[in-house]
Amino acid sequence: MKRENWIDACRFFAVSVIMVTHYLATFRPGALVLWERMPTWLLLGGLTGKLAVAFFFLVLGYFASAPHVFDPRGLIAYILRRYRQFAFFVFVTTLCYVVGCYAVTWLFHLAEGEVLRVISDGARYNLIYLLRDSFLLECSYNDTLWCMRQLFCASLVCWLLGCLPERFGTEAKLAAAAAVILCAALLGSRWVWLGTAALGFVLRLAPASKRMTERLSKPAVRWCLFAAAVVFIKAPIAEAEQPLLLYSMESIGVFLLLLVLFYTPWAKRLLASRPFPGLGRVSMGLFVVHTPINSLLASSVFAWLRLHASDGAAPVLCFPLSFALSLGAAHLLHLSYTALTRKKKTIKKTEL
């Protein structure tokens, strides 16, 4: 499917929110109160990692549910392709992290926290956790990957939604999406993201409605929807008390925001300007590598800076280093996966 530069740019901004909040949680946890108190809440409220996760699930649902004819071979090929991609990214990242933990303790002798836990697990458990995380899509060594299994399952559900034949009509397809959303809500907060992905299917159906297209062509309607998206995203709901409601509100907010962007040409042109689309294309790599990099930095460079500089200077100096290392590692990860898949395709063509 043709890439959308503005959606790639949105991917980068979404993963940036995750990276910033996780960076602060690692290096300056006290700064997270800015998200909860006035007046900084007016700007930062709602801009959390869960909001970005909702965006990724919705965009995944949008692309995975592209119309196609059901074919058992096609389904198996899609499952294998998705699983291979997820497993490869998790395996390489986790392997590098485990090796990095040993390297940090050997070079700096300052390892602490998560790095020390990995070392104390020993080589046998390192291997067990590495294989389990990679092939069962778990998160023993990288908490950020808690949603990889849900992403994988959501992609399959939306692929099946894309198989619905044209004769069903828009109303029947919306009913199918509603059924998925209801089932996801019944499964609880951990699986509510399946419903978010189904909203991506609904987003794909929007242009099919002539009435919807005519209404969204009016700037006043789009501004009203944008205001509604802000209200949903900034709803003051505690995650610990009502996680299902919070995730649902943020999913609806992201859905409305993307609906507005789809019908706002000037916003898409602005987002598609360089370098944001290029950065967005490595967003999956950024998502999987930034937390391990933060953990290794916290146990090495950051700990060293705290001994030789002020506590305020250490996190400021580490931020560009964390971003640069994450971007470089993500780029290499995507290059490796692309080279691997291209090589396999070339071999298959030669055999034929």
C-alpha cells in the first residue's frame, strides 16, 4: 500500500511523546507532575504514552483493514509476515540489551536498577527470557513492549475486517466494527486496544459516505470535531481507577483527530514536510529501542555524570545522547530487517 507521508510524520510525533515521558520517568521522575497540575496541564494534559499507543493501534487498523478478498493462503502469509516483523524487532533489541547490560557493568562498574537485575538473572535465564519475549511477544526485559501481542492480534482482526465483501454495505461493516469494539471492551482494559484498531477500520469507511465527506469539507465542522477530540483526550480520568474509560476516551479522541486531519489538506501538507516523514518511518524501531537505551544510559553515563556534574545537568546532557542513540539504533534495525526480507524475496524469485 502507498505510504502516506503525513501519517508517517504523525507516527514520529506519537512515538516522541512516548520517548519524552519515558525519558523523564527514568531520569527526572519529579518532572512528571507537570502533566497533572495547572497551568502546565493545559498544554501537557493528555499527551501521554497511552495516547500515542492509541494512535498506533488506530493507524494499524486503518492500514490492516484495506479491502481485499479472503484467501486462506493470504491470511497465513499475512500472519507470518506480521509475526516475523514483530519477533525480529523484539529479538534483536532484547539481545543487544542483554549484551549491553554486561558491557555496562564491565566498562563503568556503575550498573544499577534494571541492568543489575538482568545481570543477576544469569546467562541461562537471559536466554529463556530472550526467547520468550521474542517468540511469545512478552516483555520480561522491556516493559514498553507490553502491547506487542495486542498489536499483533489487532492486525489479524483488522485484516479479517478488510475481507468483508462489498455487498455487505457500509452499515453492515460498521456493525461488524461495533461488534469487535464491544468484545474488546468486555475483555477489559488490557485488550481495549483491539477496539481502537477497529476504529481504524471505521476511519477507512468514512470516505465511503458521501454525506460524511460533504460535512467534513466544511472548516466549521472540522474545528468542532477538533475541539471534541481535545475534550476526549484531556478528560481528567485517573488511569489507576478507571483504565478502561481512560483508554476508550483517548481512543475516541485520536479517532476524531485523525478524521479531521484526513479532510484538512493544509495540515497534511505541513506534516508531510521534511524531515518528519523519514523519522516516522523508523517509528517502530524507536518504540522498541528507546527504553533499553535509557536503562543502559541510566546505569552508565547518567550515573557517571551525577558523580562529576550537578543533578540538574545530568538529565539535560543525556537527552540528546538518548535521542541520537535511539534514532541510530532504530535506523540500523529497520535497515537490517529490510535487507533480510529483500534477500528472501530475491532468493524466491531466483528459485522460480
